[in-house]
Amino acid sequence: MNEPVHRPPSVWITQILLVPSLLNFVIVVPIAMVQYFSAEPMQSGSSSNRILDFGSGFLSFVLVLLTFWGLQKRKRYGKWLAVNLLIGGLVVGLAKSHIFQLIYYSIIQWHPLPIPPYECWEKAALFGNSIDSCGYKNYRELVWRIISDILPSVILGCLAFRLLYGHAAKQFFHK
């Protein structure tokens, strides 16, 4: 009874997460290239920096494209590239989370969390001139920030784990 192995949800979800990244490279990078190379040399930096920027961007695009293609064609390299990208997303997400750093250092250094209201300000990710609060007013807000900051990274880690050790994923990549 050779039943065809269907694509597991972990592969579908990973491919869905890769699509916005691919679209970003396809749409935004050509526009940035035109703007970058049409600017005056003094305004946009040296040409070696431009080449390195676009070289690393192109390498990232090829890596994401190979991952998507490998997952689509059931190649093991696609699985391993996807696991590495997902774990990289987990690490970057946790490293950039102020709340995670606050909790991590309070556990490692045996210091209690700051008593509310805790004031903290950091530069906004989307708008360079605005400043966002990274503190909390009460413990309920702290719990909500923990969930909203750390949960997306944990989901990426669980997805990587399912791709690596899930029974359906193992069957999918070994046939």
C-alpha cells in the first residue's frame, strides 16, 4: 500500500513564511538598486559598500529561494536550510526583545524584575525618529509583553523542531 505522502503542515507554514521574504527581494531590492546607484557617490557611500550591501542581499535572496525550492521539491537541503533560517529567526527575535533580555538577566544575575512602573525607552523599529516605551506599568502588562514579544520566536522554534523531528516531515523528505 504505497500511499502518496502529503506535504505536512510544518512545510506549508514554513513556505508561507518564506513568501513575504521572497516578495520583498523581488519588489523592494530593484527599487533600492535604482535609487542607490542613481545617487551621488558622496551621498550614498563608497562603491565597495554598495557592492557588499547588494552582494549580501543577493546571497540572502538565493538562500531563501533555495530553501523554498528545496521544500517544494522534497529535497533534504531545503529542510536543513529551513531549519537554519527558522532557528536564526528565533535567535534574532529573542536577542532583540527587550523584555526577554530583562527577564534573562534577572534570572541569570538573581535580581528581581524592576517593580512597576518600569520606564524604558528605545528607538522605534519602523520610524527612526520616534521613541517607543519598552517598560511596563503593572505586572499584567509585563505578562502581555512577554507573550507578545517571545511567543512569535517560540513558534518559529517549534516549527523548526517539527520540521526536524516530526514524523510527517520525516516521511515527506525520505520518499
